[in-house]
Amino acid sequence: MFSDAKALGIKREEIDEEVDSIYRTLFEWIVHYDPGLPE
């Protein structure tokens, strides 16, 4: 993955920031999910 990103000119720091953002979003969704509420 990193070699492909490097070939496209994407820096590892940019990937790390995006991955961290995704993990935070998923964590927030899981923490605030209430199965008793209708979707």
C-alpha cells in the first residue's frame, strides 16, 4: 500500500492522518450507537 501511495506522490504522514481519522470516526460511532433506537 505504501509503495503504491509513494508512486502516486502521497506521503506516509498523509496516510497515517487519514487512518487515524477513520479509527476515530468508527470509535465515535461504536461508542454512541444505541441499539434501542430506530435507524
